[in-house]
Amino acid sequence: MSASRTRSDNAGSMAFGLLMMTFGILMMADRLDLMDLRPWWKFWPLGLVYLGLASWLSPGRRSVTDGLGLVAAGSLLLAHNLDVMRLHQSWPLFLVAVGASIVAQAWREDRPAPAAPVEEARHDR
């Protein structure tokens, strides 16, 4: 790992690590009969939403669409688990997502690239 890596570069890793720690603690409590997690299993897609939001909102993100795929997938799975919308009903939303991704890519390519900073030529006389 390079020394030049900043904390914002590690936002996704930190979010994933925190999610894994929380999941491990909850699973251990369930195994020790300290709590019953069975009614809560339907909310597991919130972990995907959390990871997607952490990636999307991190300062070092590369594009507008970073993490949005995880947020979308987690939202669809959560809607399925909560009986809001079944997966076989929601497949057209994948077409919408693919179309939106293509439009976003084309829009980014049409925008002019930011101008590089101009360095003044130095002449030693």
C-alpha cells in the first residue's frame, strides 16, 4: 500500500470493513441466543445500499455512477423481500438502468475536457 493513499481513498474499504464487523457481531449474538435475527433477514439488502452510498458519496469517486449499481440492486432486492415488488416484475428497471448508463456515458464524452493548467515557459537568460 502506498504512503500517498489518503483516508478518502479508503472510504469503500472502511465502509465494507464496518459492515462486516457489524454483521459478525450480530451473527455472534444470534448464535449465542442473545437475539433472534430471523425476522431481520429480509433487510440484508440494506448492506448493499450502504456500500453503494459509501462508494457514491466518497470524495475520491471516479464517476457519477460509482456505487449507484449497488444502491439500485440493494433497493430492488429490498423491495422484493418486503413484498413491495417481485423481481420478476422489476426486470424492466434493469433496461432503464442500462439505458441511463449509456446516456450518462455519452453525456460525459460530449462534454469538453477541462483545460490543463498552462505553465509559463521559463527562459534562463
